[in-house]
Amino acid sequence: MCRTACEHSRVLVCRVGIAVAAVFTFMLQAQPAGGPLSREDARQRAKALSALGRKLFSDPRLSRSGQVSCSSCHDPAFAYGPPNARPVQPGGPEMQAFGMRAVPSLRYLQAVPHFSEHFFDESGGDDSVDAGPTGGLTWDGRVDRGREQARIPLLSPLEMANAKVADVVASALGSDYALDLKRLAGRRASILRTFDTILDALQAWQEEPDQFYPYSSKYDAWLAGKARLSEQEERGRRLFIDPSKGDCARCHIAERGANGTPPQFTDYGLIALGVPRNPEVPANSNPDWYDLGMCGPQRTDLQKRHEYCGRFRTPSLRNVATRSSFFHNGVFHTLKEVVEFYARRDTHPDKWYPRDRSGTLQKFNDLPDKYNGNIEMGTPFGGEEGSNPSLDDAAIDDVIAFLKTLTDGYRQEP
Ligand code: HEC
Ligand code: HEC
């Protein structure tokens, strides 16, 4: 029925639906030992959880070093992404450890579907097509909900580095918001229940629409007929969606969903792009170590599925211009390099990959050769070596101008 309209909108969840789902989640989270709450009590509890979550989110006392909070890596001033150009951020008990991956933005995660190996889009796209591995949180989709995700940095030896749940709880109970936490966890709550309340609070905060999915970019204003794109931005938009040019919208969906939902600039698919290895990531100093995304080593349930090696979740491009490190290993530091990589990965591989001692080009050097068949070859990739790339320099600048319209906080010119 809606072939063209839906082609690029495989995964969109209605914003109203999200709000309802959020209230529903709160009601579930809100259920104390005594049984269900009234709707009004659930609303009040959700508000209190979110207020507590906001404090927890920026409290460095919750880390063993006393120096990192969620907001050190997910900075509100950078769309809840990293505040600097480091490919990976420091953490650990004494701030001497480093993570293995670039810090993603925490905006627009509200509609990420739970991970599935076979995704059939029922929210506006063509639901008869198996879109393959899709969804889940983190770069490899290994977690489904924000509250499970929060457990990872709190306990990871490379991040907030608490040895055990009880340490997190003790730090929180020693803080100025301890009373709020106790009230929400319930009288005489166990350590586990108190920890669960901390996770619920962090999730509740990350579901605040104004903070985490404001849809306030110039592009949103344009979609609503309240702003005009400049000529360059408009050229960039066309290149972005043109299947013979950028073809970016194939994965970074740019149109509203069939039910009018705003585009998220991702279809949440897990895809291997073959990005170059980043020698600045400390873990990469071991030449035998590879971050294979979906097939491990951080994700452990699909390690035998070799067809998944090298795949990472397509990120939203909303607010991408506020970042200074791109791709899962933070290998690039400017949008120019990123868009050029798409256009010239195959036409000019020399620009991206090193040669070994014998002079052989090590194309796709961040993936063992046996997995090279997993790498995406469709437009904008492909093209004979030395041939003209799908986007020239001017076109690359146009696409970047368009990407900059995706930054939240656009103020209309009077
Ligand atoms: C030391 C830096 C650091 C700290 C501190 C940190 N994170 Fe993260 N966060 C990351 C990295 C790196 C990833 C990507 C992890 C991966 O792909 O394995 C991530 C991923 C996430 C994701 C999934 C994002 C996505 O796109 O799927 C969420 C949600 C999240 N973090 C929430 C939090 C919360 C809540 C806290 C505080 C309790 C926190 N983070 C603390 C670095 C950090
Ligand atoms: C086949 C699907 C696909 C297509 C087509 C595609 N992308 Fe991507 N994009 C991805 C995936 C997957 C990643 C993450 C890859 C990784 O980190 O290994 C990504 C990452 C990015 C990033 C980095 C975002 C960040 O937070 O680090 C930018 C910028 C980007 N894409 C822009 C574009 C542009 C511009 C185009 C068109 C020229 C495009 N993409 C086409 C799938 C795609």
C-alpha cells in the first residue's frame, strides 16, 4: 500500500505510544510490595523516581574513584554523549582504565526495539520482510532495557568500578538524597531492592521527553512547516535520501513513519561497515584482540554466529554534529572524515587502511579476513578502486550541512 512512504520507515514507534508505554512502565516499576498503586499515586511515584534518577545520574560518589558519574561520559551539554574527542573515556578504580568503545548519545533511545535476530516491523514499515538483526541497547544490542544497561557501568571495572551492588547502595545511602531513595525503595528494603530502585530511577530519568527526546531540531521544525532549509541543507537532504548518491536514509531513516511519528534517523539494524581499526583504543594494542560487536567478546550469546561478526547497531544521527568521535571505536573525529569514508571506502581504500610490511593493503583491518563477507557493500559503498566516488567534495559538504540540521535546540529566526 505505502511502498515508497514506508520503505524508509521500517521502525517507528508512535510518540503517544511511547508516552503511554512509559507511564505503563512506571506503573510496573512503581508497584511496591503492597500491591498496585492508583493511577495518581503511580504518577507521583514516577515523578519522584525521575527526580531521584536525575541526581543519581550526575553523582560521582557512585563510582569507586569518586570521579565519574553517568554524566561524565554522557554529558547533557553534548546531547548526553561524550564531552571530548577521546575515542574512549577513562574510568576504573583509579581512573587509569579505558573503555573499549565510543560513548553513544543517550537521546532517542526510547523507541529502540528489543533485540531480535529476525525483525519484522509492525509499526509502519513492511512487516512481511525479515530485516535481520535489529535493536537492543549498546553498540552490539546485548541489553534490552535502560535499567539493565545502568547496571553495566556501575559495576564495570573499566567504568564506575564498584566491586558489588552493596557498594553502590552504600554510597547512595550516604548521600543527601538518601531519604528520597529510602522512601522509594520502601521501609526496611533489602540491598537488592534498594539497588533495583536506583536502576528504576536512572531509567525513569532517561525517559524524560524534554531531556531525552525533545525533537527540537531545525529538521523537526522543517517537517512541521515552521522552518526553511538553506539551499545547501536542502541539497544535502536530497543526497542523503537519494538511493544512487548517499543512500544514507536506507539505514538512517529520514521520513516520518506511516502514522506520522518523527523520524529517528536509524532503523536500529546491526550492520558491519568495516571501519578502520583505531590504534588509539588501548585494547587494540593487542593485535590479536578484536571488537567483533554482535559476536563478542563483550556480547556472549552469539559468539558462534560468525555471520554476525563485525556488526554494530546503526546509531541515530540526531545530534551527531555535537560529537567529536564517530563510529563504535571512535576512529574518526570529524563528520568530513565519516562521510568521506562512506563515499570512498572502496574507491580509495588506501586513504583509510594501512599496508603491512610486504606492502599489501590491509583493507577492513579491524575484522579478521574470514569475516569480510559480512561487510555491507551496497550504496554508498562499492565502486571500482580508483573510480569516481558516489559523493564528491561539494556533495560531502552538503550532506554535512544537512546533518547539522539534526541538532536539538534550534531557535527559530524571528
Ligand atoms: C566511563 C564512561 C561511561 C560512564 C561513566 C557511563 N557510561 Fe553509559 N555508555 C558508555 C559506553 C562506552 C557505552 C557503549 C557500551 C557498549 O556498546 O558496550 C555506553 C552505553 C550506554 C547506554 C546504551 C546506549 C545505546 O545507544 O544503546 C545507556 C542507556 C547508558 N550507557 C547509560 C548509562 C548510565 C545510566 C550511566 C550511569 C549509571 C552510564 N551510562 C555511565 C560509557 C559510559
Ligand atoms: C547499510 C546501513 C547504513 C547506511 C547506508 C549508512 N549508514 Fe551510517 N551508520 C550505519 C552503522 C551500522 C553505523 C555504526 C557503525 C560502526 O560504528 O561500526 C553508522 C554510523 C554512522 C555515523 C556515526 C555516528 C556516531 O554516533 O558515531 C554517521 C555520522 C553516519 N553513520 C552517517 C551516515 C551517512 C552520512 C550516510 C550516507 C552517506 C550513512 N551513514 C549511510 C549504517 C549505515
